[in-house]
Amino acid sequence: MSIVVNLDVMMAKRKISLKDLAESIEITNSNLSILKTGKAKAIRFSTLNKLCKVLDCQPGDIIEYVKDDN
């Protein structure tokens, strides 16, 4: 099982930079970058809520479950 983070896709659709998004949701650039690249181990619901509000999307637009081929 894999959780895929599609934050970069949503950012491109909304034409928002990492810096602007980080400022909007009050998170550091480095922490947002870690989330964007899929290296984060967890995400707070409060952060996900802010992302969805700023990007005008649903949580499933940002994160998705992809079943492994095993």
C-alpha cells in the first residue's frame, strides 16, 4: 500500500508557489517541501484543512491511496 501526495499537482493547477502557499497556511517552506515531495511521515488535520481551504480542494485531491501490485 502506498499513500501518494499530489500537492505539487494541486499547486500547479492553482498556480501558487511553494513560498506563497507556505505563507498562506503558516508553515515553513522546508516543512511544506517535505510534504510536497512525499517524504513526510504524517500530516496534521489542521494543516490539511488549511491546504484544502487555500487550494479550494478536497483532502483526496492532495493525498490518495494507491494499491500495490503484490
